[in-house]
Amino acid sequence: MLSNVKKEILLGVPVHILRLSELKSVLFEFLHSQSPHMMVTVNPEILVHASRNHHYRTLLHRADLLVADGAGLRMITTLFSWI
């Protein structure tokens, strides 16, 4: 499902680079699957905390989906999607 989705690493945290239509599709699949999923909306505070706390960063790496939350992070991930 997300194996072919591009990811960028921001302060040690992987963030999936998805268009809105792709995100909707992934969330639809999550909702209709028979297993639980962990989705994280990554904001600057989460990135800073993860850069300072190894255990927290490890939990983030276990998430099924990490998406940018906030104008600045969305702008950065949008720029990555053009590269």
C-alpha cells in the first residue's frame, strides 16, 4: 500500500509525500482493513521532540503513515514532491 510512496526524512523522522487524492485512498484502505493502523500528523514540535528523544523517534518509525501537519512542513514536503 505505502511501499511505493516517497518518504523524506525530516530531523530523523520519515514523512510520507502524498497528494490529497493519494492520502484519501490510503485512509480508505486503512478504514476497510481488518487490522489497526497508526497514523501520525507530524508537526514541528513532534520533529523537535523526536530529534531529542530516541524512544519517541522509534515509536514514530513504527507508524503506518506519517503526514506533514502545518503550513511549513506541508510546504517542505510539497517541494520534495517536485524534485
